[in-house]
Amino acid sequence: MGNVASAERYISPVWPRYTPILAVRAEEAYVYDQDGTRYLDFTCGIGVTNTGHCHPKVVEAIRQQAGHLLHGQVNIVYHPPLLELVEELRTVVPEGLDCFFFSNSGAEAVEGAVKLARHATGRPNVIVFQGSFHGRTALTMALTTSKTIYRAGYQPLPAGVFVAPYPYAYRFGWSPEETEAFCLREVEFLLRTQTAPEETAAILVEPVLGEGGYVVPPPGFLKGLRRICDEHGILLIADEIQSGFGRTGRWFAVEHFDVVPDIMTMAKGIASGLPLSGVAARRELMERWKPGSHGGTYGGNAVACAAATATIRVMREEGLVENAARMGALLMKRLRALQAEFPVIGDVRGLGLMVATEFTHPDGTPAKDVAKAVVKGCLRRRLMLLTCGPWDNTVRWIPPLIVTEAQIEEAIGAFREALAEST
């Protein structure tokens, strides 16, 4: 490993390192370093390995496809994995989203969704929400408001983006009902003061706020956005990149709120680790997208599509969406018990296996120092966790959807020890 270690100096430091681990293999919920040390991975590569690391059926699908066709550019040829993936997606996406475009990353999917919305409506502007994370390209930076680090030094960014408050009840200190009503009023106010309805193409929203703090909106918020969109002919785009593919205990988080978006973006958990993303929309919208006005060389890659098809089948056959709901309920129960023991945990929230513990000092200020210390303490105990939120004071729990009760208890034990050590 000597040459590998010396090569680190040639990797751009723009990638911050969260752990010193050199991972040589991974299996199910565990990552192994070069010394054979085993870590319980509750990061999932930031919500990607929903089926666990190297699920045998996904790996076999990749191996088989790699022997047939590595790359078939979609403008030139179709291939069976692409068509099979479309058929599988049609069984799990919200009803009515029956036309698909594929890219490589979440940012590409979001950018594609916004381009589609602008073409389909003939309108220029987009409304997003405080705390949003939609990507790192120029346009998606303009759509992202979760931290200034993602935008600082890159201004001016593309125009036509307007920001409304996300219903983060814990931050506001209000009831969910008060928070929901306020935030919907602010969207209406934005349409009267900054971007007129007739120039607003879309409202882009994360059904559960991701990098911004794993915030679950009150139950009527998305329905309220749907009503506003329908009233003004605005398209509703759901960014399901982090919350999709079973993460919240449903195939997609919008199902919790009984709302169907006009356009939906997906990535991360779609292909168990291979780079693939997608935009789903109604065909009548896709038909307004001028042919040739969007595209990409690698979108819909044959090997990635084979992995995605296998991923969806594994999730269905092994009941992983249902397991996410069950294990998420157990995780929330255990974390709330710890909250009673350690008041520095100000809030526990989540849906399925998309769970947050937000740390707050007694004076109400964000306890980033405690959150970071706890995450480091967990890593020493061979549990991998990440923080998120504007102040990095929220620990996000992203275990694979194959996680077992025993692994949940193992993680809670390590977390409790790190809490006791850090507070």
C-alpha cells in the first residue's frame, strides 16, 4: 500500500476528508480498511448504497453486462438494460410519471429538470427553499442554499432563482401547523413581490430536506405547494435524489404526503453505487422539450442501467422498503431514549432510515462542537456517521436498507458511548 499512500498528495484537497480510512473492500453494512478493520457504515456513501455494499445480485448484473456492452450512446443505439430499467421504474415511480431521461449525477438530473420546466412552460424563474441542496454545477449552485461554502467565490451565479423558507419547525420554534402556514404564505408572498406566477416555471423542493438538516416538513406542506402550482400553472419538481429508492420507508418520500409532482429527480440509491441519475415526468411535458436541446454522452450507461434494474428488483424481492420503515422506527425510538438522557440532543426527526439528531446548547445555539466530537468518537468505535445542516450540528443517520436490528443496537451503543465521552 506504500505507493497508494504516497499518491494521496496528488488528489485535489478540494475534497475534504471525513475519515482517514483507506477502504479496500466492503460488504453489506460494513467497510474494511487495509488492515482488515471493520467499520459499520451508516453513511452509505452519502445515501447511495441502499442495498448494502456489493449486493451479490447487483454485482452479478454488473459482471454480466460488462461482458456484453459497456457503452451504447443513447442518441445512437438503445440497449436492453436501458429499456429494462424503464420498465422497472414504471412500477415504482408515482403514477403519471411515465417518461424518463437519464444522466450521471444528481446535479445533472436537477439541471435537466429545470431546463425541462423552462422549455415546457416558456417561463424563466424557479422557486427553491432555504436549506436546499441541489448540486454543484453553476445552475444547481444557484439553487442550493444549505451552506455558503457551496456558493462562495463562484458568484455571479445564474439568475432567475428565488428562495422561500422551508418549514423547519425546530429552527423556528413553532408548532408544525404554525410553521406550515407561515411557509406557504411566504411562497404566495414571493409570487406577489419577486417572481410573478406567469414568469415562474417551477417550484423545486426536497420532500425531506437533505444536506440542509434532514428536516421532515409538516404533513400539509407539499399539498399546499401542489395547490399553489395548480392554481398558477407552475410545475412542481420533487428532488428525490437523497430521499428516494426506499430511504424514507416508501419508494419515494412524496408518497408520505400523498402528492404527485410534475417532474421528479432521482440518483444516489438508484444503482447501488454506479453513477446514474434520472428525470421522470409526464410524457406531455417531455414532448415540449425540444429534441437536441439537452443530452449527454454517458447518460443511461448500459452497466449502470443493469445495476439499477438489479437494485430495484433486490429491493422488491427482499422487502427493503418495508425494512427501512421498521428499522427506522426502531432507530428513532432508541435515539429518543438517548435524547431524554442527553439533553444536548435537541431534536430527533426523520422518516424511515433518513434520520437526524440535532445538537443544541442550553442557550439554544447550535452545538456543532458536540456533534463533531460525537461523530469522531463514533469513528473510534468503528461506526461511520456524517453531519449536515447549515451549522453542521446535525448528525444524519443513513444506514443501508438491509440493516438489521442487531446493527442498529450496535450503532446506538457506540453513539451512546461517544455522547457520554463528549458531553
